[in-house]
Amino acid sequence: MITSPAFAGKKYAVLGLARSGLATVEALVASGAHVTAWDRQDVARAKVDPANVLLADPLEIDLTGYDGVVVSPGVPLNTHPIAGRAAQFGVPVIGDIELFAQARASLPSHKVVGITGTNGKSTTTALVHHILQTAGVPTTMGGNIGLPILAQDPLPEGGVYVLELSSYQIDLTCSLDCDVAVLLNVTPDHLDRYASFEAYAASKARLFEMQSEESCAVAQTRDWWFEQKAGARAGARHLEVYDDVFHQWQEVPNALSIQEQSRWPSLQGPHNLENAEAGIATCFVLGLAADQIRAGLETFTGLPHRMERVASHNGVTFVNDSKATNTDSSAPALAAYPPEGNGPRIHWIVGGLPKEDGLGATEQHLANVKAAYTIGEAGPRFAELLEGRVPVTRAEMLCEATRRAIANAVPGDVVLLSPACASFDQFKDYEQRGERFRQFVAALTEDPDSDPCSEESAVGAEA
């Protein structure tokens, strides 16, 4: 775990004892801090050793003399009483990322990459981490992805910490000076936590405002932060890297052609091109050569259930995008595989527990769909909407849809599970749905005469 003498002898209250909360408690105790911890659930409190930790609710105790109240990013600071309670005692409300920032001085020499934005954070974080790993750079990733950062072992000298940072995590951070800060995009989101879109966007911008002048940042020049903070050229499309956060500009070296995207199997589609651009720019800033970056892009396998390429068989590509639980999420997957010489090539498996009525954003990409296979509770409705526009097979069950798609696909085609629906009508969650798709693809491509679909009736009982 990451510990620091900066915490020794200090007093902290930790509210929320899920993964990051428990990691925080353990790191603070190991650092010699005095820790009070609380969670409203008995089972969560039972995981804390009362010999080393005082179990008490920070909403009910005297916080005089405390150095911080550490809360989970899931705690809504705009409505939760802890913010006002801590303010009464002049105690800052912080998160585990701020503790990591304070611990950096005692860690071996390293760099930190912080990645934020409304969409694409996880993929870009995993991509930068993978490119660094491929290049032999000591690296780990954390924040809003993977293990809590304080639970991880410190990197050796020269290592790079790659952090995915939500706006909630940035709100709880005040001293994280990222060597490279990355903003992918800002679109309206989480407006239940912020007074306006501008307030939400300003939360993202704080990642840059915490940087020192020698640090670098990567962002799209067309996005909110540039327009508001830097007066960037209107309409510019490419990424910019800048040394001084507000003044000095330098274009990303054009040493790696974006035309190579076809060689990055897990980074297909316009949305992943933007993620790749950000990853390329970040790794150039970190000093990697084009060949090192290229090797990482070509071997990146993506995140599970997010445009995950799970197999290739007889020239057909199988893609698990089970994480796409609404039409806005499925649209980029459909856009990722445009028609080629013989026309449309996507065999689209769609359906589940509906969140909306209609095709939404997927409608503009139906020209890419060779055939659709409808499943689940929403299957009949999707069939009604799609019939007459693309060939439709009413499969009902995922295994049968996969079987039919395999039978119809020819070399160059893509069998795409991107359901545009929740999974709970037939599966425990989207992860189980994606895992079942992997299993069905493996079984049916290995032995087309096998019958894995006979097992699928048991899936619903597990949900």
C-alpha cells in the first residue's frame, strides 16, 4: 500500500467503508495517523479493526483538531450533511486522491497522468497504462478504475501513475499537480450534483488549475475548457499540448499517423479515435517514441464489455459491447464498422430490458447494419422498429442470436453484441451478459454442432 510520514500523528475521519474507504483507513493507520471511521452498514464496519480505529459517525462527534474528513466520491457534497458539519469545525472534506497527492513527496521519483472527461475516461486510462507497460515503463492505474490508489504498491523510480478522475474525485482534491492532465470532452452530465452545466465543467477544469507551470495538459481545442480558459482557435480539430497551462502552445508531433487506426483492433470508431488521439498525445509528452506508442495501440485489447474484441473466426470478428445499455452507448459501436466493398457488415445483437422507446442515436447508423437479431424483453419492439429497414431475426435468447449471426456472417463481417438495453430481464448484470456471449462464441465457433444454447434457460434463474 502507499503510506507517507505526512500523515503520522494527524487525525482523520473516514466516512464510507467500501473499497476506497477501507484502503484509506489501512493506509492512514499504517502511516501512523489517528483514524475514526464510519459506515451506516454493519457489515462494512465489521471489516475495520477496532483495535486501531475508532468507530464513530463524524456527523455526531466533535471534529475539533481533525486534519480532514475523507469521503467516498459517491457522497453528494451538494446535499449530504457532512459538508456542513465539517465546515463548522473548519475541517476540509477530501478524498483518497488528495491523500495520494499529499503522499507523493515521500514516493520514489515518478510522474502522474490524470485523465478526466464525460466519456472515454476508462478506455483512455487503460490505453495509456497499456502503452507504458508495453514500452517497459513501470506503471499502475487507479482512481476511478482498478484498485484504489492507496491500496497499490508504490512504483519504483521513473514510474508513472495513470489516474482516471471523475468530477466527484476532482471536487475532493485540492493539491494534485498532474505532470500530464488530460481532458477528453465535456458534455452535460451529473446535473443532480451540480447547479448547472457550467459548474460541472468548472469541476473538470480544476484538474488543470491545480497544475504548476512546468506541467503539461492535453485536450481537444474545441471543448469547453479551451473555449472558456484558453481562448483556443475556434473550430480547431486536432489535439494540442501546452506547457504553460494558460499561455505557451505546442502542437503534438505528427509522428504517428491517425490513418493507422485500422491496425488498432480494439480502438475502432470515431469515439475511440478521440481516445487514441489523447493517448498518443499523452505518451508523446511522457517521452515515448512513435514506435513504442504504435506497439501499444496495436496490442491494446480494450476493457471488458466495452467494444471488446473477443474472437476472430473464419474472417469474422466478434465484439462484446455488453456495457452499452442505452441507444446513445450503442451508437458509437455501430459507427465503428462502416460498410466495406460488399456493403454493410454488422450483425447486430440488440435487446434486453428497455430503458427507452425507439432507436435513438443508433438510427443514424443503420446503413452499417447487415442484419439484426433481437433478444430479451425489448426484442419485439426493436423488431418492429427495424423490420423493413434491415433484415431482422427474432431470436429471443442471446445464444440463439449468436448462433444465427455466426451462420449468416461471411469473412469481413462483424458480430456485435451491443444491446442498447439493460440486462436484468435475462442476466444478473451486463458483465454476466458479456461473459455469456464470450462463452457462446467460443463454443459455437469451435464446434458449430454443439448445443450451448440448452444451458441458456438457466441464465434467467441466476439473475
